[in-house]
Amino acid sequence: MATFHDGGSQMSPKTFFIAKSFTSHEPRELHNTISYLTAKGAKGITRMIDENISYKELMSSVLAGPTTLNHQNVYLMFTKDQIRKFRAVYSIGQWRFEKEQFGPRIGYKILKCDQLKEFELRCRNRFIDLKKGEINNIASIKSAIIIDNGYVERRIRYPNNDGKYLQILTKEGKLLAAQIVNEKVYQSNFNQMYLLGQYDPNLFYEVYNSFPWTRVFHVKTPAKNDTPR
């Protein structure tokens, strides 16, 4: 099947928009980007650049354009290796046009943990108290999310608005991984869809889940009366 992006097509403006849509917290921006590339491809973006279209107009045309999908078989696939690549993806998606430089590299802090028992998560050089939201007796967690088989099983919130999110990945109750992420990573389309299994059903529906290795969504054409969330 044809792909929007692969290892041989990472050096074009298309890469920026794909990275931008993955790291955005707006599902519509992801869907709009897919819709635009399906209809006009990378050539459409290149043509606007050659015509000296302004940065704001260029962004609006791709990220905020109409969401009509002119192809029935379009899929969005996430794979486990993208977790470690997310820092690079985020940096590309935050490209600063005025300064012509990449944005900050933020992503997943992967913890080396080997035991999850009730309200205790034991990791190398770290002890995490899930009752208090503390790492090594320091309050640093805003919320802990236990994700089993790709869906949120439990969410624990703590009175620490400045803290980060702890994501605990399990399969059939067995600990697979633990991650710490900040607000922007947590709210990203990539994190919400791939790891938390949360997505806009008007825009996507899940067709394959082999958590945490691969997850595939079918891209839908929204009904005309659907309004952005």
C-alpha cells in the first residue's frame, strides 16, 4: 500500500505537517492533515511554498482546511519505535519559521521498573508511591494513568498541578513499561490515540490493536453536521 511517510521521505515540508499533526492536541488537525495529503499530496504544499504563500495561510490550508476525505481506504498506524522517536518528531513539529530552527526536544522519560504492587511501583533508583503521587518521597506527579491492553483502566489524580503524568503500561495486568511525560506530550494526538486509546469517533475508528507494539485506525469522512470538539 502507498504510504504518506516512510524512511525515504523525511526531507520535505510534508514531514513538518505530519510531525505537527502527531504532536498537536487537536484531533481535527491530524484529520485535516491526512485529508489534505490524500487529496493534494506533498506537491500541494510545495506549490504553495513556490507561490510565496504566507506561513499563516500555509498552516491554515493544511491544518484547518476542510475534512472531506476523497479516499475510502486511508489508515493511520502507530508503532512502538515511535515512542523513542517522539523527541525528534516533536522538535520537527515545532519548527520555528521566523528563526529557521527546530523546536525543543521533549518526549517520553522511560523508567526501568520491574514491579507494580497495589499502590507501589518499584523502578531502578526510584520508588513511586501511587497513593501520594510521590517519586522518592517528593511530590512530582500530577496524575497516574494505568493503561491495560491499550485502554485506560484507572486514573489517579493528585493535588499537584505543576507535576507530570505517570503512564503505567500493562497487558493482562502484567507490567510492561512506565513513562513520565509532561502536559504537551500527554495531550498530543500520538499519546492519546496510541497509548491511551482515546480518539474522536467522528474522525477515526480503531481496526487493529496489538498493544503496545502496533495500533491502526481507519480515517473516516466526518458527517456534514459534525462540529469540531
